[in-house]
Amino acid sequence: MKALCWEGINDVRVQDVPDPQLLNDQDMILKVRLSTVCGSDLHLLTGHIPFMQAGDVIGHEFMGEVVEVGAGVTRHRPGDRVVVCSFIVCGRCWYCRNELYSLCDNTNTNPAITQHLWGADPGGIFGYSHAMGGFRGSHAEYVRVPFADHTAIPIPEAVDDMSALFASDSVPTGWMGADLGGVKQGDVVAVWGCGAVGQMAARAAQLLGAERVLVIDRFDYRLRQAESAFGVETINYAETSVGEALLEATGGRGPDVCIEAVGCEAHSTGPQYVYDQVKSKLKLEMDRPIAVREAIYNCRKGGSVFVLGVFTGLVDKFPLGALMNKGLTVRGAQQHGQRYIPMLLDRIASGELVTSHLATHVMPLSEGARGYELFKKKEDDCVRSVFRL
Amino acid sequence: MNTAGKALLAAGVATAVAVVRRRRRTPQDQSADRWLAVTVYRSPEEVQSSLPDDLARWRDQVELRIQPATGDKGTELRVKPTGEVPAHELRLALRRAKAVLEAGEVVRADTAPTHPGPMGKVLQLVTNRAGGGGRL
Ligand SMILES: NC(=O)c1ccc[n+]([C@@H]2O[C@H](COP(=O)([O-])OP(=O)(O)OC[C@H]3O[C@@H](n4cnc5c(N)ncnc54)[C@H](O)[C@@H]3O)[C@@H](O)[C@H]2O)c1
Ligand SMILES: [Zn+2]
Ligand SMILES: [Zn+2]
């Protein structure tokens, strides 16, 4: 079959790879219909997550049709239309039972790497490096879905393919940021990053009762999209001081909840950007936490900061003083998708949660390399490239 | 590949090699005097009565303890070798036993790419042993 493979830093190509097989009783094989790029893939492309092998199939946000199920699969049948969470979960360990699905104990086949790196191993992800299990990704005609009963979720009739696609990863991620960030009725919420994840966090904050939601980015086309889709307020950090704008919007308090949806390759107009870039090139710093620093600095006293952006290792100039002295709660997580996806699909079906506008560029898999190029460089007003299989 | 890219990849491989080296340098007898443990989200009775083969086969060469975990987290399953059992094998056995008890089976890794490249080959050395490595 054809699949889009990581072949080296900034090098992805469509290759012929063997069809996936059922390897476990609880596996199923999915015929992929739609699979999208995600900001997390950019960290693979640039080599920020250096546990890739040439020929690894990438992609982790997808939906499709079940074609084959193992003997141990009871909830899905061939022909079913499902969305597959980017995290592979067993559904029965302590973490899964406590709805902390991305921390599943039983799905990372290479636990040693992240145990050494982070002290413990999170669950496995599709197409997201050998540190996260080495599972083949979804930019392919077919994909094997381990623990299918728990990893995949049926799509209601009323939800079309394109809307369901984003329920795999960006929608639950954004929702989690607002939910576990503790958004309450009447809150002012600031979201850094106006990609799919940031937009979904902003919408989740609204649906959870926030009175004002402000989204921060430098790309006007993205800010305009969020304004028109959800009626949020926006701040272009290339033109406006984020700190001043947030103080003004909150009567001098600062936002109650700050959600960071940027990640380890954050950009900045200030001198700290050059500093961070040089340090990360010299391997003195692994990640650039620019938006995290800004979120912590601008959050109101006693407020909460949720880190959705992906980080891999050590950061520099972490504002521990602000965190401690302002009494902040700082939390982060990979998405606990299965906790939210069924509810989110219902909200999509009811029309209150719109997602399909994120698919600005829909193309066949054969144009995968171009899709990533557009997405990486934010060209042609790209929010997400989606591959139709 | 640009220079920055090469530097990043090299850093990754360095981490990977460190993982392998640490494993190799750990003498078997160093781990031999400490318990290796996993917590299984099942009752002590269930763990006791259906100890998976992966672990049961080491029964004569290990001391085994099964006790309730704190805070309703299930059962702590501990082993300490009494004979010549590589810690690597025991870690693997414990992880597999936990997966079988909790999830019914051990998830198998997807087949590796056919042309991993030089960096990927080093990484494969690590992942081939990663199931029995780590901080367990
Ligand atoms: N926690 C999870 O489970 C999870 C899941 C999916 C994605 N992610 C992460 O979420 C992040 C966003 O993903 P995405 O798909 O929306 O990516 P994206 O690249 O489309 O969006 C990121 C946005 O951040 C903006 N940005 C860069 N620097 C900024 C700064 N200093 N201040 C404000 N905005 C800034 C960029 O201009 C861009 O629009 C990534 O780090 C991704 O890895 C996490
Ligand atoms: Zn993602
Ligand atoms: Zn689990």
C-alpha cells in the first residue's frame, strides 16, 4: 500500500510499504478515509523528537472504515465508520480507568526510552516516533488499530467524515486544556496559538462558560478564522503587546485561565527568540517555551495555566518565581481523548461545535509532501492539510 | 539534511546509545539485590490465582511478593531473583504479566521499516531491548 513516510529531517515521501496485519486479538484494520497533519508532526519533521527511523509512517489524526477485526474485538464490525484517537489505550489499566488515557500503562512497546527521559512512560501514539511505541501512522491506505474497542470510537450518523476527523486529536486536546485548566462560568481565558488546537481550546472555553476568550497568534488569517467561526477576540502579537492587551481586557487582573497551544518551536518577535534559537541549536536547550513563559507571566494571581503544546525535554528561563509567588496552578498533558470524544461527537452533531473549517487544504495522499510544506510554512492560509485516501 | 538537523539527530542517537550503555553497564548482580515491581490494576486474589506464564515460568528462580497497593490502585507485584535471572528478562516478564492481567494481551510492536538508515539502525538496537529496559 501507499503511505507517507518520514525519510529524514524535513523530508517526507510517499512510499510503498507492506499492508498492516492483525498482530493481536484486539486489533482491527482500518481503511483510512481522512488523515490530517498536526502541529505535533512538525516536531518530528524538524527533528525535535529524534526517535524516528527512515521509512516510519507518520500521521495520527484520522478516521475511516473498519475492514477487518480480530477475535477479541467486540464493539466494531467491518463497515463501521470510526474516528480513532491518536493515543492507543488498553482501557483497563489504572490510568485508563481514571480517564487519564494518554498515560495508559500498556501501550508503549518501548517503555525504556521515555522512562529514562521523563521518569515514566506515557501510552503509545500512532506514527509518533519509537519513543512513543513505534506504531505505524495513519497517512496510509490502511492502519492497524491496537485495542480497537478502546482506541476507536463510532461516528454518529449525523456527523460527516470531515467534521469527525478532528475529533481524533485537535478537538479533544483543546477541550482538555479548557476542562482540566479549570475554565468556569464568567472566566476570561487567553489561548496562545491559533492553529486547530488553539481554536478548539478557545471554543471549548466558550462552551464551558467563559465570558471572554482571547486568542493570540501572529497570523492574521488564522485569527480572522477564529473570529468568524467562534466570535472570539484576537491579539496579533506581532503588532500588539500581549501583556498590555490582556491587562486591558481584564481590568488589570490578567486572564483566569491561560491555555498554551503552541509547543516547543514557538516563535517570538523579541530578543528571547534569537536567544532560544541559538541555545537550542547548540543543544543547550531542547525546547523553546516562549508562549509558556508569556502565559505564566500574564496569568492572574492564583490563576491556572494549561500546557497543551508538545515539549520533549529541558527548557531554559522557566519563570518559576512567577509561578510560585503568584500562586499559579500549572498543568499539562497529552490528550486524554477517549474521555471526551463521544461527548464531542454529540456536540458536533448538534451543531454547537464546528470543526470542518479547519480543513483548509484537502488533497490526495500523493501530495503529502506539499501538504506538509504548506502547513509548516503557514502558506496559502493553511490551517490544516487533510489527505483524502 | 542541514547541519542543525544532523546535530539534533545526533543528540537523539546519543540519548539512545546512553540507554543501551546504561543497560550493558548494569551488572546483573546490582539489580539482584533489589525488588523489581509493577502495580497491576487487579485484586491480589486475581493476580495470585492467574499469574501469567511470562512470569510464572521464572517461579523457581525468583522470590515473589503479591500485596495490595495503596489507595485502591490494585496489586503490587514484586520479584527478586534468587538465581541467575537477568534483570532484563524479569522486567520484560513483569511488564508482560501486568499487560495480560489488565488488558488480556501484550500489544505487539508494528514491523520496523525496511530502510531505517544509519541513525535508525542505532535506534533499532535500543528498541530491540527497550521492552526489558527502563527504570522498573
Ligand atoms: N497535548 C496534546 O495531546 C496535543 C495534541 C495535538 C497537538 N498538540 C500540540 O499543540 C500545539 C499546536 O498544534 P496545532 O496543530 O494547532 O499547530 P499549528 O502549528 O497549526 O499552530 C501553532 C500556532 O502557534 C502560533 N505561535 C507560534 N509562536 C507563538 C507565540 N509565541 N505566541 C502565540 N502563538 C504562537 C503559530 O503561529 C501557529 O499558528 C503543537 O505543539 C502540538 O504539538 C498537543
Ligand atoms: Zn496531534
Ligand atoms: Zn490503559
